[in-house]
Amino acid sequence: MTGRINAAAERNKDPILRVLDRFLPQQGTVLEIASGTGQHVAYFAAAHSSLTWQPTDVNAELFESIAAHVEEAGVSNVLPAAMLDVTRDQWPVSSADAVICINMIHISPWETTSGLFAGAGRLLSDGDRILLYGPFRRDGRHTASSNEAFDASLRARNASWGVRDMEAVVQTAQTAGFDAEEIIEMPANNFCLVFDKRG
């Protein structure tokens, strides 16, 4: 069994891991939303073996790939992948100590962003964090011409997709009880947004 390979995931896993090194708890459970191929969760779990990792995705066809990458990494701290649609009130996990979500909100309807924060708000305790990674617009403008072209291609595929305004994401997070702790510029015109649950 061989896991699927996403080239972008290979390129960005190390920069993202350096951010996770700063913000993840020392112990507990990390819920990964939209795990995709499983490359990230297997890599992060190997680097943070004291944490339990829960991969999820809305597409069950990816579960085999996730399992393959976990097996190849030789890690035992990753739970079986679970089906998760963030827009639903019922999630397959009852608690977590951190949530990470990489490259999801621009390739899904806006309702997934509000659903993501609403669900994370139910799971996380005060001071716990949610970390997002991906491209964002700032002050109503794209940060690079390549992001503008990417946004156009996304909207051509599905009118409900698109690179989101960072300020709108921050506002949605605040409404759900999260404060923006840090905004980190990443390679290839991406960002990590770190939010903590308001105490």
C-alpha cells in the first residue's frame, strides 16, 4: 500500500512544522482537519511523538493513503482517520488540545470556515490553539500575482471557492471565541494564522 503524494505538501511540511514546534502543546491530542493524502500528519506525528494525532477528512477515499503514510513513517501515535464534515454539528471527536487545518478553506465553500471555528470552539478549552495554513488576501488585495491567478482558477472550478480575506477569517474566529495570536508569513506567499481560544 502506497500513499498518494501531493507535491505542495512535500514542499511546505518543514516550514509548517517549524510553526507547530512553537505553538503545539507538549501533550494531548491534535485534531487535523482535511488531512488529505496523510503526508502532513505522518510527518508531524514523527516529530511530536508525545502527542496523539487524529487525522480526518470529508473524503473517505483518502483514508487508505493516510494509513499508508502513517505506516511508512513507523509511528504509533496516529489514530485511524475519521470522517469529518466541519459544517455539521456532530464531529467524530469529543475533545482535542489543538486543531490544525492546512489548505482547506480556499478549496471549500465559506461555510466550512465558520463551521471549522464553531466546531473547534466546542472541542477546545480556553487557551488552546487552532492553526490555519494557506494563501490569504490582506486588506482586500492579493499578496502576489500568482495568488491572484490561483484564486481565479479556483473560482472557475467552483464559484464558492477562492482565496479568502484574512480579515474576514479573523472576524469569523473572533465571533466563535478565538483571538488571533500571531500571523506568520510563510514561503510561496502563504500564511500561518494562529488563534487561541479566548479565556
